[in-house]
Amino acid sequence: MILDNTPKVRVGILGAASYAAGELLRMLINHPKFEITYLVSETYSGKAVTESHNFLRDVCDVKFSGLPEDPSV
């Protein structure tokens, strides 16, 4: 067996409460090569991810963050 020591690709999703982001989350949540590092939603900022993506109810206890006032930060 060959061990694959390549690091996981870190992923952040903007607009993470959308349907398309939900499908992306569905594909990446258990993928061995990706690590979801942040989820951003202006509308759901501070709310649980499961409020817009029920399928994550038993998998995830993360909250959305909002974008900073100055996006260059």
C-alpha cells in the first residue's frame, strides 16, 4: 500500500447558505482530500449551519460567519 502524504486542501465557502454551497458541502464534508475551514453567509451570520442545511444536523455544529466590513482584512 502506498501512503499519500499530500496535505488536505483547505476550503472556504462564501455564500455558504445557498443551494449550490449546500451541494458543495455535501461533496466535501467527508472527502479525504479537503478540509472545510470557514463558511461565510451575510444572511445567516452567527446562526448554525444546520439552519440552512438540515442534512448536516448530525455531522456539524459550526456557525456561519459574516464578511468583515473591509474585505481586504
